[in-house]
Amino acid sequence: MKMFFVLFLSIFSVRAWAGPVNEGIFGPDRLNHVLGQDGVTPIPIKLRDGTQACLWTFGDTILGGWKGSVVTTATVDFNAAADMNAMPSNTLALTPAPSSANYRNLDFTFYAPDGKIREFIGYREGENPLVKRMWADDGIQLDDLIYVYYMDVELDKNVPGGFSFKGMGLARSALPLKAEPGMLAFKRINAFKAEGVVIGDSVIAVGEYLYLLGRASKMNDGRLTSLTLLRVKPADIESLSRYEYLTQAGEWSGKERGAFFEDVSGEASLVYDAFKKVFRIIYMSFDSQEIKTAEFRDFKAFAKAPEAAPLYKPPAKKDTLYYSAKEIFSDRNYFHLIYIDPSIYQPILVKIER
């Protein structure tokens, strides 16, 4: 009996003290193809043969070759560590669906239709890639079509942060006949242009609606540091006028836009957790540099009393501000999230027990 009691206390103690596990760089096999990446976002898809897979969109991607071994353990001077030759503003890769068995080595196959990794959301004649950048965000598969939202920005040394946000666009591709990202052909949808708000940090299908997470300016000062929530029916995804915002009062409106929290740094995520039957938001706090979470079953209740709790605080780095914390997949025992470490320009993976 005494031995059982000691064993019980030991197990209880381990579970009580178990916390988030920082597993280092997410998808280290990416570095066989790229030097560094931003804006890492998963889009679950179902291939034509029924196989579950995942498309990953990225923002600015540094291409080139390492001069020696891969450098990821400290602040990287890319000029010293690698020969950089290009920086496309968006890239795309295909992997198997992430799971607890394979997430440490997903075997990324990048969109490289001509043998070179390049933008999957392409430029048009007259657009200057040295000024205009199109940062890919989240997306969703609807039947045989795949949609991806993207941020339209322009580099500008005269504004804080070095770039000016012009709005959001939407791109579309048919599902390819073969499981090859090079077979995808995304086209920008001309009629879709959302200004003054980020739409599409997350896109999920629950019931009869798509629910989207984005960012807005709560103080109307142009700083997109608050979260905003939207919904639209799948058939209307290309019609911006059909999108509805969640208001501060918890209603859905085509005109009034709610903005929640004021400390959001970079992209965030919204998922529906089927195990817990809750919606879950994950984001990085600019102020505290903590990854925060909000869970709720009802949008109206959340809107009227939004609350976010600290979930994990990455180890501090001198002169480094982390950003873009988001959930990338979950299973029965854990959910997995990432955040961006700009000192090495890599996503960092954190595993959290349910």
C-alpha cells in the first residue's frame, strides 16, 4: 500500500509539473531547401486519391546555400553563414498531414515549377518585387479549389517597421491531379481587396460557415495589434461584401468591426478543438512576449468579455522580439504551436500537453 501511495505521488508530481516543451526549430528538414522563413501557416488538404496532406504557406523566404554547417543556434549573420541569392515574398510546400509520429521530420516538397523555389502568388507586369511584397497567410480547401489569403505590402524606409500595409488579397488554385506542389496554379482574384484590416490569419470550416481570424486597429491608429473575427459562407468566399465581423456586442455585422485585445504581435491562429469542443485562439503578446490563449464555446460570450491567459513564455533573447505565435496541429494528448524567432529567422516549435 505504501509503495502504491509513493508511486501515485510520483506520477501526480510529474503531471503536475509537466509544462510546455520547447522543441527548437520546426521542420529542420526545410533547411535543406531554404535558409530562413517567416509566416509559417498550415492548410490541411485532401488530395484526389483521398490522402490527407498539408500545404504550408510562408512569407519572406531566404534562399541560397550554407557556407558550412546549418547555423540555427544563435543570432545568425546570414552574410557570414550563407550565400544568399534570393528572397521571394511568398513560398509554398507540401507535406504529409502532421501527426505525433512524423512532425519532427515532415519532408517538405517546395513549389518549384521550373526547378527553383519561387513565389506561388506571382507578380504581374509592372509590379516591382523590390518594393511590393505579397506575404502568404492561411487558406482553405473547398471541394476541388484551394484558397490562400495574402497581405499586400510595400517596403518603405520612412514608416515604422519598414513597410506599408496596403490590404489583403485572395488567390485561388484548382486542386492538382498529382500530389506535386508544382502542379498548383494560383491566380489572384481581382475583385477581392480588403483595406485597413488583415483577413485570413486563420480560416476554419465549422457548421455552415467559414470562420476567420484577422487583425485590426482597435484605437484607429493604423497599428494592426488587435484581433478581429469574421464569418462567411463557403459559397461566398470570393465576395468580400458577404463577410461579417463579430462586433464588441457579440453580433455579426457587415459594417461594424469588433477588435479584441491590444497586444497582438504578428499573425495568430484560430482552431476548433473537436476533443474539447471549444474554439481556441493563440497569439504572441507584443507587450509581455508571452504566448497567450483564449478558449470559448460561444462567440457572443467571448466578444462581451474577451479574456486571454498566458500559455508559454519563450526564453528571452537580447534585442529580440518574438512574433506570430500560432497553433499548427493537435492530437488527443498535445497541441503544437510555433512562434517566429527573428534573430535566426526560423519558426520555433512548442509542444503543450492538453
